[in-house]
Amino acid sequence: MNEGNHSVQNQNTQITKKRRSAISIMGSLIGLVKPLLHIMLAAIILGTLGYLCAIFLTILAGQVIVHGLLTGVAGMIVPVEKMWLVFTPVKTIITVMIVIAVLRGILHYVEQYCNHFIAFKLLAIIRHKVFASLRKLCPAKLEGRDKGNLISIITTDIELLEVFYAHTISPIAIATLTSIIMVIFIGRYHWLAGLLALTAYLIVGVAIPMWNGKRGSQKGMEFRTSFGELNSFVLDSLRGLDETIQYGQGEKRKEQMSKRSKNLAGMQESLSKMEGSQRSFTNMVILLASFGMLALTIWLYAKGEMGFEGILTCTIAMMGSFGPVVALSSLSNNLNQTLASGERVLSLLEEAPLVEEIPGDVSDTRDTGEASFTGAKAENVTFAYGEEVILDHYSLTLQSGQITGIHGASGSGKSTLLKLLMRFWDVQEGSVSVDGADVREIPTKHLRDMESYVTQETHLFHDSIANNIAIAKPGATREEIMEAAKEASIHDFIMTLPKGYDTEVGELGDTLSGGEKQRIGIARAFLHDAPMILMDEPTSNLDSLNEGIILKSLKESADKKTVVLVSHRKSTMNVADVVYEMENGRIS
């Protein structure tokens, strides 16, 4: 078992264990809008004007009715303040209505365009931030973490934030502005009518969403977490398809997948029921508020405190002005999942790395020539994964121009030593130095340039063999790639393939054997041509012939490099100039 896995057993729930309030999540997400604030303001203004056009379209239709009543009912006394209706031709009012209707469509389109422009621009920015955060967290914080959940965050969780940026921020502002304007408009007829409108808007646009959000926030987070876990299970099942078939575990995996899917469907059904009850309650409040306005204005008319025109206008305005606040009420249905996704993304962005990278490159005043490389040293190092001590007051000197072999059983700390030399982790006590400097003081880019690291498991990208080798040296020529492949004893095999170096290796390199993948990893190390080569079980999947060729290449280049060869195989140690035995974090 890789020692690094001990450090991450309690990290898989890191992203979701911290809970914060909806206001806190929304505040953090809104903070990302700052570079596009001018477009957001334009969307809010246009959206508000668009809703006002829609509302006053129905109000003007009511005014046409009032116009007919005022001019057609014999003996009706026309209040002075309503005289403009009598002298305004119906054609003029209808023309204004047509203009408003056209404006409503244009304003709504431009508002939606602005909102979606902001949303997709911000999603791109957030993805860049997430990848930058993952880059800082790896490898220490990501080794052993649930990859399916990470994929879920990078894809579906970020995608769900589109709902927030395109359909949440500006609708809240639009609903607030529109409601204030309508309360003032209705309140002009009577303050009690304005108060009723304000109360109805607050219930539909604030109270109901808060109630629905509070009861569904935990379920939303559980749904997003379960969705990520299902992704992980499917990914794991696909990767282990051969083993599943070989050992007849297909039915068991199928049952587990079905159980997880049903559990997820149950959560979705629960959220849908909440959505249905919320919509029903919202519609009930709207109906009560509309009939309440009608009853109130009739009562005020009977008392002589409001004219007939006020009854019609206030009631129509009340019934037609719920659009913005209903949009807010409906937001709470999807907002539970959106905020859960936002919390998962923000938690990842805010997670502190175990090892802080050092920016910049090596000082110009320092000689970085290969001949000056002085080797590496571990002095009195103590390192533990959590409570489990792996290295205990460990010291070792790695001489330049020499192959140092470290032999020991699995779990004895061999791989951990190499990761400390690469500064994937920092020691708790003591120090690790490379080329005479503490690794905690060397710019990270320069440290990586000084070291070539061959891991136990070679990861291959879904690309050609040439490109997979070339990642060790951007811009490498085909000749350089071929030379590295020859040193790694993989060239002859590559040339037997139909497309040679341009052959695609498939996903995770599944078209190649373990030994072939391992030799491509070793070719990368030779191509990187660093003064220090760290090799962790480099020949564990190789036959004795290929092992001999690779070790011979190492021996030939050892006079100008510092090589650390870690293995549990005795045969691999034959090429080493000096061999150390490691057991339980101790050297001998």
C-alpha cells in the first residue's frame, strides 16, 4: 500500500463537511461579479423596465375600460384628476400599449443576454480558479481523494452556478426595484392599498423563499454529495470492468448502482415535492392578495376614500405585478441545489494546501550548471501521516554521480522519502536539502527542473505515445523523444505499432501493458534530463531483459547524475553503488 494513502483517509468529505449560511454563500459568489458589475447593472435596469412595461400594459388596458365608463355612463361625475382620460383618445392609449409591448420584448431579450453573458463568462473564470486551486492542492491534498466527487464539482456543480448568475442576482434586484415602484404607484391611491401590496410582495418574494430554502438546504447538499458519490461509483465500476467480469461481481455492482440510483431518485422526489408545495402556497398567497386588494378598494370606495378608477387600477396592478417576486419564489426550488454546489466550489477554492509553492525561479547569481549539482541530503527527518509515523529521525546523504539504492518492504517509508525530496509534503522535524539548499527555500519550478521522478504507477494521457513522452520536455524534437525511448528499452516495441510514435494509447493507457506503461514513464525521466533522478519501483512490471537494459542506461548516465533507486527487488539493487536497507522509517 502506498504510504501517502494514510494521509487522505479523512479528506474525502473535506469539501462538504463545512456548512455555511445561504447569505454567506451568495455573498461570496456575488463577489466574483465585480469585473462585470457594469453589465450586471445594465441587466438590472433593463429587467426592471421590462417588468414595468408588462405590468403597465395591463394597467393601461384597465384605463381604457375606465375611459369608456367615464365617457359612456350618463350622469357620472368625472373627478378633475381623471379628466385626462376623457380627453385622451382611445387610439392614443392603444398605440402606447403597442409601443410598451414591443419594448417589453426588446428589454427582456437584452436583459437575458446580459445575464447569460455574465453567467458564462464567470463560469469560465471559476473553472480557471478551480483548476488553479487543484494545482495548489496537489499532490498532498488530492492523493486518495474521491475523484468522482472532484469531477462532479468541476462539471455539474460549476454548471449549476449558471442558474445563480443568470437567474438569481439580477432577478432579486429587479424584484426589489419593481416592488418598490409598484408599492408607491398603488399607494398613491390609498396608503392602505400600498401597505397590502408591500405585505404581499414580502410574503411571496422573501418569506416563502426563505422558508423553502431553510427546509431544503440540507437536502440540497445531500443530493449534490450523493450525485458526486454516484459519479465516483460509476467511474470506479468502469475502471474495474475486467475484474468485475472475471470474478462474477456484475450482479452485485448492478444492485449497488441500482440502490444508489434509487436513493438519488428518492432525494430528487423529495425536493420535487417541496417545489410543488411551495408553488401551491405561492399561488394561494397571490390569489388571496388579489382578492384582498379588490375587497379593500371596494371598502374604500364605499367610504368615499377612493374613486371607481382606483378599484380597477389597484386590483389590476396587484394581480399583474407579481411576476418579479414569483420569479424569486421559484428560485428557492433550484436555489437549494445551486447554493449546495456553490458551497462545494467555494470550499474547494478556499481549501489551504498542505505545501505552499514558492514562486519564481532560481536566483540569477547562482550557478545552475549540471556539473555544480551537489546531491541531496535528509537530516534528522521525522514525518508522519496523521498519527502514523513513517520516518523517525531519519538521515541520509545522496552523493552526486552515484546510484543510491534503497531496499525495503512495502510501507517502510521508501516512497515517502522520494516525495519529501520532491516536496510533495513538508517534514515535521529536520530538513531535506537538494543541491545544498533546503527544499522549503527553493523555488518550486526550479526544484521540479532539478528532479526527474518515476512513480510506481505511470499515468498515460489519452494521446499519442510521442506526446505522452514529450510532456517531460515541452518542445522536444522527435529525435530526442526517440533517444529517450531507446534508453528506456521501449523504442523497438513502439516501432512495431502501426502508427509508431503517433499511436494513441487509449484512456489511461489501457491499450498498453503495465511494463510498457512503466517504460514510457522511465522514458519521460530520461527526456527530462534532470541532474537528479528519483525512481520508485521502476522495474516492478518488467522482465529481467528489459530491466537489465534500463539499469544499464542508468549506470551509463550515473557519473553525471544523482540517482535514487527505490525497490523491494534485490535484482534491481545490483546496479547501485551503495545500498541502504529501510525498515519502519529507519535506515541501515
